[in-house]
Amino acid sequence: MISPPALDARPTTFDSADGPVPCVDLASGAAQACVALQGAQLLSWVPARGGERLFHGTATRYGAGRGIRAGIPVIFPQFADQGPLIRHGWARTADWSFLGIETDSGTPAAVFALDDDATSRAQWPHRYALRLHVGLDGNTLTVALEVRNRGDAPFDFACALHSYLRVGSLAATRLDGLAGRAFTDRSSGETRIDAAASPRFDGEVDRTYLGCDGERRLSDGHAALRIETTGFADTVVWNPGAALAAGLSDLAPGEHDRFVCVEPACVEPRIILAPGASWRGTLRMAACEDAASD
Ligand SMILES: O=P(O)(O)OC[C@H]1O[C@H](O)[C@H](O)[C@@H](O)[C@@H]1O
């Protein structure tokens, strides 16, 4: 029997221009990742083969209460401004706890936790337990978000893993696997179908693809990612384009050209959880060095 690779975790601090950022560094063989405790946000993923796969800009800002435009922010319990709560909810800016490494499923994963508290209940009167499980295995990253209702009344929520995926340049970038699916264009509000094999990243792209499963593939002509999700009903695809990016102070000029957000999400309808019930969504990404292979 082949044993699963070990996963080592080391609490550390990343020195940003905005001050120290408490993190947990993860390593499994040659694969590495770094998770900030603020937001349980993956800031870095370096698979065993190849370099960094998550976007991190030169103007990225850190600091308490601030959404970090990099890596994989966790969005809960509201997506964007689709509801009365703060934009994208507070899971991305809250301080999570690192619980340790779990091995229950055979594959080790680092587990991060965020439960409701007085501050969250003042905005949203529900009792929840969020768990983020992060596993590394060679060229594969697995991130699972679990939401449990630990209260005595049902609640509903939206969520996403708002993944900023690094690309060499948008002009050479393709996202395959979504062709022919209905999406809502978030900037116009229209729902339509694009017959093209891949969206064109030549301006703002902000689409919520509805009812997604199966494999998607992001490639930039040099490197590719195979993206598989379970549990997440939707996929949001976002890039601000040059004009909107110029108004984002935490994105340096031209850096919108270095990422595409491909976000497994549950936007609409929201998930309804009965007391004691749980929901789990999983994102699995496999890195390939050559877009033509695998
Ligand atoms: O700037 P943020 O609050 O992090 O949001 C960044 C983006 O998130 C999602 O992808 C939404 O679909 C976009 O409409 C939004 O602009």
C-alpha cells in the first residue's frame, strides 16, 4: 500500500509593507503553500513541478479588515453586493484559527476554522462553523470549504473560493470547459450563452456560469491548470480589464494582465442549511507545465 504524502505545517509571519501577516506554511514533498490566518486565505501555492500558481500583485495590500487581492479569498455568507451584508461577507477578513492537520480521509489536510461570534451575530444572527481544508499532493491542490449550521434555526448563505489564478498574459489565456453554458453577465445583468470555446479576456469579464460541474482548464500557452469542483453549483469568471483595473488601488498598472479569477461559488440560489446540517464544496486544481499535455 502506498502511504499518502506527509503534510507539514509551520506557523510563520510574512512581512508585508502593511506589517506582519500571520500565516501557516504548508509543505508536502516539493509542494508548498502558504495560508494567511486572516481569511484562511491561500496566498501561495507552488506545486511539486513548476512555480507559483496563485496571483499576488506588487501593490497587494494587507491589514486588518482589508480584503487581500491575491491567492484564494474565502467568500461567505454573501457574494459581492448581492444582499444587505458587507461586500463578499466577512469570512475573507476575519481571523481564523489553525486547528492542525487532519488525516481522517487518508489524505492529510490542514484545517482552518471560523465560528460565529458576537460581531458576526450582530450583522447576521446565525450560528455557523466554517472549516477550510487544504491538501497538497504533488501537483494537486485541494481546498474544501465546509459550512455547518450549529444553531437551532435554518439559514441560507452564498459562498465562493475567489481564486486569483496566475497567468502569463491575458492575450494567450484560454479557459475551456464552460462553452455553451448559460451565464449571467454581472456587469449588464443579462443571462446568455457564449458559443465561443473560451471567453475573450480583452476587457472586463464578470460572468456567473450557472449549474457548473465537470472539468475546466485554464491555460496561458505555457502552463495549465485542470480545475474540478464538487458541491459548488456555479463558477464566477472575473477579470476587471484595463479600465476598471485602473481604479483599483491595490492592483499595480498592468497587473490585471497577470490573473484570471475562476471562482467555484454558490451565488444563486443560496444554500439553505437546516439546524445541524452541513454543506461541503471542493476545489481541486492540478498543475500542468505544458498546456498541450495532460
Ligand atoms: O474587489 P472585490 O470586492 O474583491 O471583488 C472583486 C470581484 O469579485 C467577483 O469576481 C465579482 O464577480 C466581481 O464583480 C468583483 O468585482
